[in-house]
Amino acid sequence: MADFVTVAKVDDVPPMEARVFSVNGKDIALCRVDGEFYAIDDVCTHDGGPLGEGFLDDHQIECPRHGARFDIKTGKALTLPAVMPVKAYPVKVEGDEVKVQIE
């Protein structure tokens, strides 16, 4: 089982926004909603768009290229044109550090 890696400080991600961080060679979109943090791959499964640059609405993020939506809790593709999920990662907060478990 992989260890949790510190990727950001709590204040690095404003409420209701996503920010992209590189972790172990992967770009991760770290999202903050209602005081909770969620981490997903920063690559849309439809065409490789940058999800971290997308619009965050509640627990969904919309790819800025073609409007595919994903659940940030599970990575599930919610709307076309995406049909495949993105990878979602476990997140925990310790003090002011946000940590993500990357395999």
C-alpha cells in the first residue's frame, strides 16, 4: 500500500476551486468543496483535457474543452463525451498539510 504524500497546504486551494499539483510524476487536480479535499487525475478521459482548469460545481468538475463532467469523489464520468472514469485518490489533512495517497 502506498504512503500518503504531502501535495499542498490547506490554504493553497481556495474553497470551491481546483488546483493542479505534480505528485510522483502525475498531475493531480486537488479540489476543495465544503471544507473537504478530493484528488483526481488532471486528465479528461475523453481527450486529455486539463480537468484542474475546469469549472467546479458542488462535487462535479467540468472539463474546459468539451464539457464532460466527473464526480470528484469517485472519478465517475457523469456526462458525455466522456464515458470512462478518471482515477480518484484518497486524501487526508494533517494540520495544514493536504496529503494524497498515490500508488
